[in-house]
Amino acid sequence: SRGCIEVSLAERLSATTAMAKAAANSRATVGRRARGTARLVSLFLLFAALLALHAAICPGSSFVGLRSPALQTQRNQAAPARLVAQLAVRDSEGRKIKDAPDFDAAGPKVIHTHAVEFKKRPFGVRAYAPSINGLGALVYEMTETSRYPGDPQGQAWVGGVRKGFAVKTVAGIDVTKMPFWDIMDLLDDKILDNSAGKFQSGGQGEMGNQPAELPVRVEFVEFKEESTGPPPPGITVVDRSDPRYADLPQDATLNEYLIPKAPPVYSSAVVDSMRSYVNSLPEPTGYNGPRYNGAASLNEQFIREMLANFKKGVLIPMKDAYKLAIDAFDILSKEKTMGRVDVPEGKKATVVGDLHGQLWDFDHMLGLAGFPSADNKFVFNGDFVDRGPWSVEVVMTLLAFKVWQPTNVAMNRGNHEAEMANTFYGFFGELTVKYEKKMCDLFAELFKATPLCHVINNEVFVVHGGIPGPDPRVWWKGIDNQISFDGRQIQISLDEIENSDRFMEPNPAINPLMVDLLWSDPKGKDGYGPSGRMSSGIYLFGPDISRNFMQFNGLKMTIRSHEVKAMGYRYDHDGPFPLITVFSAPNYVDKAGNMASVAVLTNSGGTMTGPEFLQYSAQPHPDVPSGAYAVGGPLHPDAGAA
């Protein structure tokens, strides 16, 4: 076993002392599901401090396989107290509250009490917020109108309730000192989900409160003006007197970390228009290879014949290529932004890193790892295309795998599954030469529909780039790449990632989470730092950042790609919560000289173990240079233009 190398014993003991003091003072921010009274919080923090002391003295970890840390047997190891506490700063809709309100519905700042009898649900309060200590419930958002007489969603407004009021009693029960989520259970102030026949909120508090019977009388209190709560959602408030920002130059930008929500259903007008276009295409002549006529036409023999033809320079017909891509889009667009891969006991999962259109190496890898199956599920971890001159052939094979075995094949989007990258680095040029320019629009939509990450058995996080970046997003011109800062106080949950919007091109101003998942890289030093990739808005993250993310979400390991590694893989962050890079394109761009690998994990006794690494070297291929179809390359469609 190895010792913990990220944090010294002195630092651990210092952190332990700080937590013990916090416990002694009973000063803590309580989690989303608050644990009761301040006394219970104090005992919890004291217990966490003792756990931290134990970890400082006994930091070891065990290993299985070749340079392979064994994944811990305990699924949800207790997160540090400060991570648990961060759950308090979310409203009833799960959204972050940058500055949690500090209120007491039984305190001296109360000036009026308003009682309202609600006869139906919902009441018209769209979101509640907890106090900074996790107790109480404040009206955070509400419907400020009544659409018609008797409108249930106008009840609170008509009854005189306003934003900033706090709940005092529910059905005669004093809730001023009650944990937030227990109050939510009593109120059950949600729209009825007719398909399920029950209210959407469900029980979330520790007390197990049942919804109050209707009609229900709720008392609200009004505070003095200075205690009306936080600003409305979406408004960025930056306090430059905050010591964290004291050294920032005047031109520094501090932007809110936005996580746009995915639409309930996604459809693409571009793809829909191509369905009829495909039907108008003529049948191919002179082609003797396998024909694609829907998922039922796919099998192992089809794909092996297709790969053999690809290596002879024979593509599948254009009509078939359109059909295959559209069918793959229909599957991918229905998946979540974060997919979940279930591996039964005794079975395997293989994670494949960057491929970059290197067909001969890709085919060689399949000979080593086998084809996807129920016994060996595959996660293709992005950057399928660009640079390598057989990107069309590689991605068509991946789509055939996906359509053939949709539950045994997972696809993650990489930073090269984007219009800008595909335009400059060759994939769109290659599509135009080998098929037609119109097909570029279809693949732009298909890549938007591709999930951003997957979790294997709720234990292993697989993502192309990295994990969520700093919040707020701090940047300034000429930022020093030696700078490191602790930029995240609120952890992002897997549920937030799973339900976030991905149907767009990467843009750090609109969807920073997407950019982090596609573009960020690990670094050795703790904290966040600026990345040298592209321009502003891309970050590096240290071992403390990845560890906190994994602990918070009950994960044991992260596997990512995105960077060339000499041996095809590397433990970028070691220790009990490892972060591993896997890169599957050997001798990248015909110059790097690197080996490649894929990572193989096995469900042993109900937990994922490994990974073991299948390593391989570059294979001989026809004399077509990397980047041949990129802008300026010899095979780009504009290469011969005057």
C-alpha cells in the first residue's frame, strides 16, 4: 500500500483541530437533509473530526493487478464535514444559492404574521430556501399573480404572501426550528404528477413527515426590510471586498457557474429534414459489401466485413451512412447527459480513450479487447475523429456498434466532437470528400446528442476531459499558470450533471459545466489553475479537487482521456480516489511516439476492480499523413482551390 501523498500529516491534524473547534462551538452549516438540532450537528462534526484523525494516522490503501489501486469496498464513504455542509446552500428545486439567507422565523426581526388557508396544491410558491443553518423555510420564488379566480398557483399571492416571508407554522405545527427538508415534506408544495398519481416531491427529510392534510393553514412571518433573503436566481452578485478576491486585478472577470437544464425531449429540425432526403437518395451501384437496413441488419459479421472493406478503401454507401447516423442520433438523443453503465458480477467494462481516426490502430485494439458484448461493455470516451485520416471509417464503426448493441456500448463526447474542431482539424473536410458536405450538418447534430460522461456501477466516473471547474469562474488577461486557487465551495452532484443540457456547441459563458467535462486537465498541485488550452474559461484541477468531487458523489475512481500519455495511461492523481488518463491512439499524429492502452475493469464481488491496461503500439498503415483533411492539408476539399 501507498501512503497519502497529497496532504501532509500536519495539514491533516490542523484540519482535524479546526473541525473539532467547529464541533465544540456548534457552528455549522447543515446539509440539504438537515440532521436535526445544533447538538446533533455538533456530535456529527466531532465524529467526522475523529475519522479525519484516524485517516491522518492510517492513510494506507490496497491494490490489485498491475499498478492498479483496488476500489474500496465501502460504496458511500463518509464525505468530509465541509462537503456535507455544502448541501445547505440549495433551494427546494436543487439550485445553488450563492449567499444563503440568515433568518429566524421566531426571532426578533419578525414584524408581522400572515395566515393563509390552502385548499389545493400547489400553493403558488415555486421555490423555498433554507436559512444558513439549514433550518426554516423562506419563500424564495413565487407566482406573483392569479391567472383566474380560484387559481391554485395564485393562492399564496392572493393570501398576502410575498418573497422573503418565512414559514412559521404548518397545520398548527411550529416549524421555525425544523430542518428545511422536513418542512418541505409537510408542505408538499409541488405540482401533481398525473402520470405517477402522486406529488413529485416525495419524502426527503429525516423526520419522515407526511404531507399535511388539505385544507391546511400555514402561517408566514415578514421580516424587517434588510432581512428579505437572497437575490433572485440567475443574478450574479460578486462582493469584491471578499478576501478571496482581494488580489484580483480590476479587469478580472467573475462569472456565475451556470448549469442549464436539459429539455424533456430533444428533436432536431436538421435531422428531421434529412429523413426524407435519405429516402430520395438512389440505391448504390457496383457495391458488394454489407448493406445497412436498420438495427436488425447489424451483427458481428457485418462489422468485420465493413472494417475489412474500410481498410481496402471501400466505404459503406452514402444512403446507408445517412441511415446509420440518423438511427444512432435517435438512440443517443434519448439518453441522459450522464449515462449509467451496469456491469453484472463477473463481467467487464472496457474504457477506450482518444481514437482520432487512426483506423489501423483502432482495428488492432478490437483484436486485443474484443467486440462489445453483454460480458464486456465498452465506453468510448470521446475524440473519435479529427487529425487521423480515417475518422469517417472509425466513427461509422462506433455508430454501428451503438445501434447494434445500444445497452452494451456507451459513447462520450470529446472536445473534438464539435463543429469548430471538426472544421479545422479534418473531420468535416474528410466527410465532404468521402461523402458530401451536407452530411457535416447531420454529424454536428449527432455530436450534440452524444452524452458527456458515464458512471460505471455508480463507482467509476468516465469523462473525456475532467470534472467541474471553479465557481465563480475567475479569469483575467495574462493569468499566471503557476497560480492555484480553491475555487469551489459548492460541490456539483451527479444528478445535476445527468440532467444538464448538452444539446449545444461548447461555450464557457453559456454552459461552463460542458466545457469542464470536455476540456479540463488534471495537475499535480492542489486547487484550480488556468489551462494553456485555447483561451479563457478552461482550467486545470488538482488532486484535492478530484478527491472532493468523488467523495461528495460516492465515487471511487475517475477515468478520463484527452491527453497523450507515453505508456498509454497514467495515474495523474493517486491515492484512495485515483484519477487515471487513458489514451488509445498510439504514435499520435504519426509523431508522438506514444503507446496506447484501454482500461479494463471487472465486477468482482459486487465492486469494480482494476483497471488492468491493454497496451499496444502503432500499426503500419497506408502513407496518408495525419491532418491530411484538415484546413491546409493536402486532401482538404479546398486544397486545390485557386
